[in-house]
Amino acid sequence: PEGVGSLCTCPTDKSLVLTSGDCTNDVTLYKIPDEIIEKNDELEYKPQEEMGGTTAATTSASSDDGMMMAAQNNPESSSLTNLATLHCNARLSQILWRSDEDEDGIGGRFDDDYNLSSTSASSDVLTLDWEGQILKWDSNDGEPRIMRTETIFGSNDGVSSPTVITPPRMAADPHNVNAICVTANENIHILDWRVDTSSLPSGTVSQMKGCHRYGVTDVDYNPNKPYVLATSGQDSLIKFWDLRYHNNNSTTPRRRKPQPLLVGRGGHSHWVSNIKYNPFHDQLVV
């Protein structure tokens, strides 16, 4: 069987998960059985016991082994329910599932039919494929359908049919529900879903070119400081950026190479595949 290439959980319902195969174009929506959710809720994290030595570690390992044996002995209880399939146009690079919060900070919720967008304050599902196409999905009628399409690779990159150096990656802005950033080889695009112009891609409001030699491999927003990004690259570097200092959109003349706030060197002898902020302490990244 094919391995799992991408996995993304629902921000508003812990029983829902999206997955895609390692080399497929399709994304599948699954529902995790209630008994598995209940078992997971029963697990307790006790750091003070972990500091105590081998007893806590042994107990934790025994508990994990017991859950694995129970799942193997009762496969029916651990099977997932297939709710829907999203058909994309090319091999998937990433799935992003984000919650659009209303003014009270309450995110959207799913109805009894598990529609992907059942309220005005909904959860958006975005898929990004290797050809740089972003699809925004909705399923108010129970059948997933494409609400918007953006193509990252276009005439603004100077090539009509670019060679993909690194698979494109994207990240949602935690401070702006309308903004996402997407990598395109050595460049980074900032998209705003409220913008619809004649540029390619239509939602691009800013872009930074030449961020990493040989290509950008991943990107993430600072969870605490607006406008700050962290990126990793094929050049074995990690870099931190302030978007307020970079506004090189497609309508302005070509400017000098963007300058990062900070460059991290020496931690990797080869390429850096992924980068992620700690959600509570923005001075910690992995």
C-alpha cells in the first residue's frame, strides 16, 4: 500500500482528518471512531513523572503497547470512516486546514453531514500541488467543490513552464485570516483572498525573490509577532523575515535581493527540509 504523503487535522473537530497518498492527486476526508477519541482523551501528560526516571517511561510504553495490541486485536474499532474525496489536478504537496474565526473568536463548526463549510465562520481547506496550484474547497451541499484557484508559477516568475526545484509549501497567517504565504522555488508569494486583480497569481499582494539559493523548502509564520516569517532552504540555512520591509509585488520594478532579519547557520550540513515555530515561545523553532 502507498504511504501517507500529507496529513492535516481539523481545527474545529478533533475527529476529522485529511490525508493524501505519497504520490497521488487525491485527498481523503476521514472520521476517527469515537472510541479512539475517548481513549486518546484518557491519556494524561505528566511531565513531573517523566522527570522521575524509568518508571514513568515504562508505564507510558506499556500503555502505548496496550493500545496498539487492542487496535490489532479489534481492527473494526480502529478503522476510519471515509467521508469524502477531493480530486486535485496534480501530485499533492501540502494540505492546509484553517479556521476562519468570527468577531467573537468562535470558529466555524461542522454540521451532522460533516460539510467542509457549513457556516459563514467556516473551516477552509486548501490544497497545494507540485505545479503550484492552490485550490480552496467547499462542500455546503455535501459534495466537495472548488471555490477558488490560484496558480503560483506564472509569468511573474519569468518562466511559463518552470522546473520545480523544491515542492511548493504554504502557511496560514495566524494574525490575518485572509492571508497565506506560498513558496515557489527560490521565491515567496504573499496571497490575500480579498484581492482579485489581473496579476498572476491573482491574489498576490507581495513577493520576495531569491530568498534561498537552490530553493525554499518550507515556511512558517511567527505565532506571536505579525509580519514575521521563518523559512528553510536547500542552502542549509534558516532565515527570518519581516514582511513590512519587503513589498516587491509584480507591478513594481525589480528591486535588490531581499534581506532577512536573521540567518541561522551551522545547524545543518545539508538542506533543511522543514521549519516550525513553537506555538507558545517564538524564540524556539524546530
